[in-house]
Amino acid sequence: MPKLAKYISDVEHLLNQRYGVSLAEIGIGEEEWLDRFGGEPAADAVEAFASKYDLTPLTSARFMPFSG
């Protein structure tokens, strides 16, 4: 897999795993992502994007059954 394709694949995986979204769902194409974040490691770029747009990690949004 070429380097850029692997990078985008890693970004997609991290976005989905940590925040339950894809690039398409957040409205950013691969080229735009690369222009904005391509110089950063995938994990750092995803966290920078999530912080900027106040995304909630899936682990914070898990269903907690009522026990009362």
C-alpha cells in the first residue's frame, strides 16, 4: 500500500475507532485532510482535529445502565 494510502487508512481507522465517524461523515476529503494535517502523524492529526471540533470519544459516550 502506498504511503499516503496507508496514512489515510490509518486516519479513517482512528476516527472510526475513537470517535465513530469517517472522513466522509465529517465532510473532509482525503486531499483536504492531507493539506491540513498531512505533516503530522495520523494519531496526532486525529486528536488535533477532535480537539479543535470538540469531538467526544466513544469511551466517554458509552451507555451506562442506571443502577438505582
